[in-house]
Amino acid sequence: MFRLLLTLAVLCLAVTASAQDHMQAPGTLEGRPDAQAASPVQQLIDAAPPGATVQVNGGRHTGDLIIDKPIRLVGTGRPTLVGSGGGSVVRVRADGVTLEGFDIDGRRGGDLGRDSSGIHVSASGVTIRDCRIRDALFGIYLREANDVTVERCRIQGIPGRDPGEKGSAIHAYNSLRFTFLDNEIVDVRDGLYLQNSSNGIIRGNRVRDVRYGLHYMFSDDNLFEDNTFENGAAGSAIMYSERIVFRRNRFVHNRGFASVGLLLQQCDDVLAEENFIGDNARGIFLEGTYRNTFRRNIVAESDIAVVLFDSARQTRFEGNVFLGNMAPLQLSGKRTDTVFEGNYWSDNPEPDLDGDGTTDRPYRLSNVFDHFRGNLTAADLFVDGFAAVALGAAEQAFPIIQPPSVIDPVPLARPPALPGVVPPPVARGGGNAAGLALSGLSLVAGGTTLARGRRGRRPARMP
């Protein structure tokens, strides 16, 4: 069996299986909590007129509550709302509600089948701000909730549970025009899960230590800017969606057999620009996509920079920097119309003798060993060895086997200045993370050329 086909099958099965939990309609909508499970805060809500501001003082308030009128519920002194353990802690059922300044404890309880959450919203025009949610199955669940804003919240999942036993941090189902700003997400199943949810703005969020940092299906016209998706078991997976924009995001440290920095499957008219995609098993994975553009991105220190299926059509890579990847491309199929033009490749040994800023010969993205590697499982055993170097050199000198020809006709001789790309911070990693960050910074500043042989030493992985 072809290795790349096996990889695709594993990726597709993983994405499909993880999505099946939520492809059906959500569970029964939770209503008013029973008297014995209700929070004392419920009395304040019930007594308030519509449009009022209700203040909740610091301390612990045990029980669930429902907000069924348009009010502003504000915590002073960071009160903690401790759930009953039987369902969602806060249930928002009225349009125009604002909830801010609370710590919310789900007590590791509830029911995934009923979408039990720290905050469950089924209303429009809701704002959730400056809340900290922990030990809840879902952090914030938006069910057919339009025009919702979630900002400056911190969501931490249930430690010690397998991903299948907990929900996503922010889950949007059949919701439109949402805004997620500057949220921090740690240790959940999926960081952001969007299902049939479009026209959203997702900006400045930080997601780490999850299964999928970003995971969604059938969600169009969403804008992702300045987010970090880090240390995912599988990375990020986008399926069956159109007109998505990724700008100045970071997809880093996604490692595992089926891990991908950014996977696009059956996605059309996607624009990805000025993103940092580093230290992933696979940087970019494209299958069944049309009319996508990747420009001015850095793809660094990944086992494979781009995994490309011949079903990915009319795609362009231009002005990108490919730095220190083990292989620039794995192509499944006999041909591709994908255009690679004017990119920088750190393992391109060709000189620029005429000084025009491009190397004197085109850059060929794959050699015969990469061809074998994409089609023979056993070839991976030799990826770091002398055999790979020797076979690549022999094929260049005496070409006998002709793999599909994919070239960059005008490769850049020096990395371009990419001031919009933000490398990963040095603080979370050790020496390797610092090295990658410094490499990114040097590229942003238009640093010196980092020339490498076609098959150099395998780059060290960052922690």
C-alpha cells in the first residue's frame, strides 16, 4: 500500500471520527435548573428587570443558573460559580446578555451528549468577557447563537481525561458572525471547533496542549488573524469550507503520526499569508482543494513541508520561505497544476551569479528518493542515512527514474523580509525553540542566506 495513501486514510479517519460526535444535532437544550441544583445567584437574576446590571460579589456560589432576560451579570472580586456537576453551569437563553468577570468551575461533571458546558449559549447578541473556566466538559458552547463575542477568557479542560472524554474549549454550532478575541485555551479536546458557523472573526487566541488546535467543517468566510495553535496531537484540520483567510497565525509543535500544521481538505478559495508554520510532522496538507493561495509564509523545521495530492487544483505558493525541512514536498499522483514560484528554499544549493535575486537554475522540489518515500513505506527507514544522499546524487547525475516534475522556476536566492510573520516565542522552549525563533527573526529582518545541501542533517526537533 502506498505510504502516502495510508497517511491520507489515517488523517481522514481521524478527522471524520472526531467530527462525528458533533455532526448530528446537539443534545436536548438545558432549561432552568432544578431548585436543589440552582445557584443562589439565580435569585438575583430573577429579581432583576430586563436591561439591569446585576453585580455578584466575590466568593464561591454553588449551583447552576439560567439567564433568561437581557441583563449584564458582572462579577466583582472574581466570584467563582461552582456548578452542580449535573449540567451546564451558566445557561444563557436571552438575547443581549453580557457575562463578565467570573471564575467558573464545572466540577468535572455533566454529559457530553447534552453539551454540558461552563457557559452554554443559545441566544444572539451575547458577550462573554474576562471569564476563567475550568473542569467543564465544554468550555463555551454556542448553539445557533449569532453575533456572540467571546474575549479575554481562559479555558482549561479536565486534566487526566482522554480527548474523547471531554469537549472543545469554544464550540460553535450553526452560529453566524461570532467574534473570538484574545482567549487562552489549554488541555481540551479541540481548541476551537466550528460546525456550520460562518462569517466569524478569530483573532489573538492562544491554543496549546490539545488534540486539534483548530477543527471545523462546513464553515465559510471566517477570518483567522494573530492566533497561535501549538502542541496539538493532530494539529489543525479544516474541511468542506470556503473563503477562509489565515493571516499572521502560528502553527507550531504539532507532532505525531498524523499531525499536520494546517490541513485543508475539500476547501476552496483559501488565502494563507504571513503565517509561521514550524516544527510539525507535516507543515501543510492539501487534498481535494481548489484555488488556494499561500504567500509570504514561513514553513520551517518540519518533516515534510507540503503534502500535496493531485486533487488539489489551481493552488499557488509564492514568496514563501521554506527553512530546514527534511523534505520540501510529497506529491501523491502523477501530476499537479500547483504553482510554486518565487519562494526561498534553504536547501537549494544553486548560486545567484548574475545577482538578480534568484538562483541561476530552477529548484526541483523532489528527487527520486522523495518519490520512493511517498510510495514505499520502508523508504522512511533510510531518510536520515547515506543511502538517501547517495540515491539523490546518483539520480541527478544519471536520471533513470523520472518522478513527477514539480519545480520553482525562479527560486529566491535569499530569504525575503517578512515583517508580518511572527516567529514563536523563545520562552516556552529550550535551545531548539530558541533557534527556530531566532531563525524566524533573522528571516523577518531579511537575514543572511541559510544554505544547506539537498539532504543535510535532519533538523533537531523543538520540544
